[in-house]
Amino acid sequence: MVRMRIAQLANFVGPTSGGMKVVIENLGKGYVDAGHTRIFVAPGPRDEVVETEAGILVYVRAPRISEQYRMIFRPWRALDVLDRFRPTTIEVSDKWTLSPAGRWAAKRSVGSVLFSHERLSDMFAMWARRSFGVETTVGALNRRLAKEFDAVVVTSRFAADEFESTGADLELVPLGVDLDTFHPGVGAPIDDGVLKLCYVGRLSHEKSPQLAVATAVELHRRGHRIRLDLYGTGPDQAMLADAAGDAPVVFHGFVAGRDEVAARLAAADLSLSVCPAETFGLAVLEALACGTPVVTANRGGAHELVDATSGVSGPPDPVALADAVESLLPRLGPELRRGARARAEQYSWARTTAQMLALHERLADEVPYRSLQGFTRNRRKDQA
């Protein structure tokens, strides 16, 4: 086995951040366990290099852009780190200020992977509250990214659609779930006549917590005894509390520790993961792994994870999603919970890591060879 030096670069990772951090950490652990060197480059309060069992962690001093996140605005400072540690391949989980790493890699015959964690078209439309003009802007950006990186990793067919006709070398790599931490044995719902719903994720508009709250409000209006527990923090909490009105909606804030998150998920009757712009849905897999059925929007990557044995999907509006919840009520019980767990067992981090390592190995072999061929052709042209 040839040992590789894999550099992972990311913005928007912090102590309480969610899905992307989980992905990067699990992949990083897998790379180290497989005998490779892992360098993780991220924004921090100060310049710092920390050597750990999980690899070399390099923090680049960067300003806060919110209470939760920092962002590297000067990409050359991250590129200086790459020059120092000389990776064989890079894996970039950022389409913004760290995207110049693709050009850095091309100039040095280093393989480059863009890990696409979000669909920019949907995120722009949600932020701007409109879709007019978004597709043109995002299409141009994605074509540029496709040219700058040797491969683009997407986690669902929904995520892949955004790169159609861009010329990107697409790799479909579904994510995994920690099946030991998230499992039915960590808890179970209490049968007290209350339908216990949960939402796990950032309380920010692009994650659609407002849709989960509105669905709970609609079920409450229809006379169901329900409680919606929200686990997570974000800028929209006050707005969501206002929208909940007198419906039984409880905000628990950030839950520290994956074991505790698992226990909260296992204690719910249903998990609401209803964001129509989600490119994958780690929270969906974590709920399913705990035996908790999931209600999703019928559009987005999360929809691809849920089948008839593990939950139900509906159009992304509160009335339709409340209808979806009601359709599932007669099936709540041990059989549906076993189906949820079985569905999650199809997704492991070992499989995800193996796919990513195969991609890194391919690029580590191919890119220097392609660069050498290009150098030889150019030299012949010059001599002619």
C-alpha cells in the first residue's frame, strides 16, 4: 500500500456545527486508520498546528462571521499551509474562499476533490427568497468549479443534478452513519398518548426548521396530542418560537455528545427531516439507525434515504407533511422501527471511506501522469 498525504480543507466548522463536521471527522478517522497521513485545514481563533491521533490539525487565524462560525477570507493563507505540508491529494469542503485550492493543486500536479455538501441553487433561492436569476449564476459557478477540480463528490442523485452539463468528473459517494452509537438500544418512546416528534439540526432558514414547526402546528390544530422537540441552535430560534404559538414545541438548544443525541432520537416516535434542499441528510440516517421512522420532503437527498419500510415523504408544505404524518400513524410500532434500523444498516462509514480512498488513490496516480504528458506535448510544440 502506498501511503498518501490527504489534506482536508473546510470553512464553517465549529464546536457546535453539525453534518459537515461529522463527515470530515469520520472520513479523516478512516484515512488515518487505513495508514495514511491526514492534514485538516480549518479556520480558528489563532494560527495553530496540533498533532493528534486524528491527524495533523492546522488552524488558520480567521474572523468570526457568526456566533458559531469562522471563515478564511484570505485563501492564500490556507494555500501556504498546503505548500508546507505537501499533500498528495486535497479534499475541499468549501465552494467559496477555499476553492482556489483547486488551481493550487493543478499547478503542482496534486489530485483535487471538491466535496459538494450543498446545492448552491437551492441555498441561494432560500436566502434570496426567490429563484429568478439564481440558476444562471449558480450554473456559471459550478462550471468553473468543475474545471478547477479533478473530481466532484456528490452524496445523492439530487446533489448530482446541479452539476449536469458542467463537464465535472462526478463521483456519487453516499455518506454513512455510526451504527454503534446510533442504535435502538439507547432508548425508546414512552407510550403516554403523546405523539413525540423531533427535529435535529441547525435552526437556520436553509435547513427548513420553519417547515417542521409549521407541520407540528398543523397537527396540533387538527387535534392531535403532539410534542415537537427541537435540538440545535441557530439564528431563527426566536422567529420559530413565535411561529409555534401555543403549540407544544420545545427548544432544547445544542445537545453535547453523540450518545445524548442518539438517546433523544431513539425516544421520539417520528423524526421530521423535511428540508427540500438537503443534499443527503445525516440526521435522517441517525434517526433511522435509532429505529425512529422519518418523515421527509419528497424532494431532496433525504428523500432518497427513506423508503416505505422506514418512513414516508410528502410535498414540502405543512398541510401535506401533516397528512404524511397521519398516514404513518397506524403503522407506528416495532415492525416500522425494525424497518428503520434495517434501512440505516445499508449505510456505513466504512463503505464511504473505502470509496473516498479509492478516489484519492486514483487521482494520486492519474494527475501526475496527465501533467507529465501535458509537459511532454508542450515541450514538443516548443521544439517544433
